[in-house]
Amino acid sequence: MESIAWPSFWARFEVYAPWHLRAGLRAADLLIGVVYASLRGARMLRLDAAGCERLVEDASKHALLGPLVDILKLVACLAYFDDARAQSVFRGAPA
Amino acid sequence: MTHLRGEDITREHDCRVDVAIVGSGPAGSTVAHDLTRRGLRVAVIEAGPWREPGDFPLDTFESMGRDYRDMGASVTVGSAPIPYVQAKLVGGASPINGAICWRMPRDVYDEWVARDRALAEGLPWEAIEAHTDAIEALLDVRDTDAEVRGRKAELMALGADALGLRHRPIRRNVTGCEGLGRCMQGCPKGRKNSVDRALLQPAIERGALLISSTEVAEVLVERGRAVGLRGKAAGGGRVTVRADRAVVLAASAVQTPALLLSNGLRGGPVGEHFQCHPGVSAAGRFREPVRMWEGATQGHEVTGLRHEGLKFETLGFGLGLLASRLPGTGRAFADRVAEMAHWLDWGVAVRAEAEGRVRVLGGRTVVFYSPTPRDIARFRRGVRVMGDMFFAAGAETVDAGVRGFSHDLRSPLELAPIERGGPTSAAAFTAAITHMFGTCRMGSDAEASVVGTDFAHHRIARLYIADSSVFPSNLGVNPQVSIMALAAIAAARVAGEGPRA
């Protein structure tokens, strides 16, 4: 994921995504990364990888936060497979 | 005449034709095709751009961003936010759908006529059949070739056989399919006989004017008669099309009522009676690689439970969308993505009984919709049957896509509770809405319907509606060909003829 061309993706996401998807994404980021983490006595940025993973996994099982995790997953997957290298791993090299 | 790209229209553009049409999907393209054959001057205004096969992207993000309204992320307001998908390009959904072609089911037609006997005269069955024959010939509708159906179709056939359910290859409007699995992003080889190529292009060659990338905002009405359309082009110019004979709305069961409502044309139940086919999906994991992205996007279907309002289909998405539907988060999710070749998604289209409504609030179109408890019971049943088919076809585990249930169900016994005592909320399911109907319902009673059985608006002269918003109910099957058959009858009415082909 680290090598994905995020700036190019986000630039196009801002053009393509309707306001409610952009707002939903930011709300998800805020609610899970700040509010939910705080309620569990943690700060997202200070969590190690395993801690982040547990936080997101728990949020995904939450009745209200679960759909927001789904939005985050969707956007992450769209970004990942927007990269031709990720496509080629599954589809093989382009003809 | 020709094709004007909205991006190039930077100033005022006026023209005069016989018939002005909003929307270039299956309905609008059919009307344009049939009216130009009768020698009428036609203009089609479409909100989206024209795409050549070479324009269609490999994966989901670019496709959704460019060719789907709101990036495919429009959601209903109701008991659960369910995404509803609308295209925004020339040809409407036709260039980016699964190319599934169904003739109108006779049982649905009989339901319509039982509700309103006048429909038998306005929409004679033999006329629908004759138009359907002509459309199937024009689109080269045929069974999906066995060579390109893919492993996902073979496994669905295996599962359906084990359960004793009727199944068959999907009939599609595709010639020479190579099984690239990219129908939903648009066929890069141009093998889909979508309406932009099969009907609109010939209409343009006969003189129709296509104005693309132009959003219609106004239906011009003078002294109780529709006289034209006005919209704004992507280039910023204002487009006015005057129509000497008729204005035809064919912008979809969401956009057509939204256009009427935003113009204050509220006569009759405009926007009411919204019906659709919520689709619910589930996934199975197989020991062997099944490479869901290979083979015809949608090549096989199970029709044996259509009488219960359930029709099962193989699915195919771009990799991005496919991955996002895999269960879990974190490392477990990454592991599943890495072995994505082993996962298969199937879907069930539900003939839901719920009725919603389309409204325009603060300039935005809103769809209010909540499935009924009986619809949710159909969701549960559909998921259970899909799971049973997965296991019968050899799946090791099933993810029913139902919140609160394990992502790794290991036997039909573990599935059974979903049907018997599963969730009663639509929010618990992996669902999306396609195929929308009924928001400008056709009928003989001007109080209970928006258009008459001649497709003419009950209250505004020379205004016709030709898309699936006139359908008295949903169909339970893919509507593209039925929409076109009814639009062909609408075109005959606009031309002043009877309904028969």
C-alpha cells in the first residue's frame, strides 16, 4: 500500500466523488481514528500496527461504525487497484 | 445532423426539431431510432459523454468516477442506506451493464392488466412480443457462449443442479465476447451491442442530433403544451431545443420524476410508487482458484425461484470493487485479498414489494425507500439459497455478507439460521439497487397515474414519458429489453400511430 500513487488518486477522488461520499469518508476517519480511539483510551497515531488493526477490527463489528469501516475499505481497495502494478499481480502483465 | 459535445458548447445554442428527447439510454435511443426511421427530426440530450470502446478503463475507480452518476454512491434514505446505481454516459446503463436480456415475463404483464384493463389495449401483448423480436434481432441477443462463461458459471450450474433449481446461460446482447469480464466498466473491444452503438448511431446517421454532456434543467411548457427543453452544457453554454411535435422524457425512473418535480409539473403521483430490484450478494471460497474476474461478467443465472421473486446471477466486478466485498479487516483482510482468486461472488435480484418515492429537496434528488419485512425475508432466503449452492458446488466456506454472522460459514447447517432467524433490517445485508420503476406510472386513471396508456402525460399536451418510470410495477428480471419494447410503442404513439409493430 505504501507505494500506491496516493496523490494522483486523491486528486481524482476529489473530482469524481459526490459530496456525501467525501463527507462520509472524512466522518469515518474522524469517528474511528479520533472519537472511537479516544473512547478506548488510545490515540490512533500513537498506536502500533497491531493496535491500529485491533481498533479497526473492533470498529467493524460496531453497529454504527461498521458501515463506515466498509466505506474506508472500499476507498482503499479502489485506490489499491487503481494502480496498474496491483492489477498485473492478479490479471497478469497487460497484453 | 450530428453529435454536439457539451464540452464544446460554451455559448448559447438553439435548435428546432420535431421531437426533443431527454436521455439516451435504452428508452431514449429506441425512441430516437424509431422516429428517425419515420423521417422525423429528432434531438437527444444526454447528461453524460460519448464513450468509444477504447475509452473504457480497466478498473472500477476510473469507471465509477467517469461513467456513473455520483460515482455510483447515490444511496436511498430509509430504514437502511442502500446504494442505487445510475449511469451517466451516452447509451445510459447499456454500455456498462451486464448485457442481460430478458423478454417481458407474461406473468408480470398479466398482473399489470389485472390492475388496469386499459393496459391490454394500450400495450397489447402481441405488440410487446413483436417489438421484442425486432429488438433481439437488432441487438443480436443470444446465449452466452460456453467458451467464455467462465468457471463461475460452471460452479453455479453445479450448485443449482444439486438443489434441483432451473438454471441457464444468460442471454446477452454481445457478439464475439472474449470473456474479459469488464462489462461493468464498458467493453474495451466494443463487443457489446449497447444502444448507443446499435440504435443511436444509426439514428444519428439518419439525421438525429445528439447533444451529449448536457444536463436538462427545464421542460418548456406554454399554454399547457410541452414545446421544448433547456439545459446547461458541460462547456457552460445554455442549450435550448424547441420541439414542434413532442417532448419525450426518457431519463430514468429517478431522473424523469426529478425533472418533472423540479419544474413544478406535479400532476398525478409523480415520484411515487418507486420500485426496484434490490440485489443481495454472498461469497464462497473454493479450494481451487476460480478467478472471478475472468469469463463473461454475467454469464449464468438460476431462474428456478423466480416465482418467489428471486433470480440468481453470476457476478463480475473490477478488482477494486471485488476486493472491497471480501470480509474482514487488517491482516486477515489482506490475506483474503492475496487469495482473491479463490473467492466467488454471486448475487440475487429480489423482486421487492416495497414502494418508495423520489423527491427533490433543496435542488437535490432524494430516493426514499425501505424494504418491507417480506422483502427482508426474501433477502434472507436468497442468501441461504446462494450459500447452499456454493456448498453444493464445492465451496469450503461461505461469507453470507450478513452482519452478525460469521464470514467463514462451513456448512449448510450454519447457514440455515440466517433464513429462519436472521436479521430483519436491510442494513445487515450486502445490498445494492439496480433496475428502478414506477415513478411516473402508466394508467387510465389520471388521478392514480402520470401518463395514459398512450404514454402521453395526462395533463400536459405533447409531453410523453418513455422510460421505466411508466412501468406499473417492477419485473423481477432485467428490464433493458422490456424498456425498449415499451419505448418502441411510445415512439409509435408520438408518431401518431397505434401500438402495434
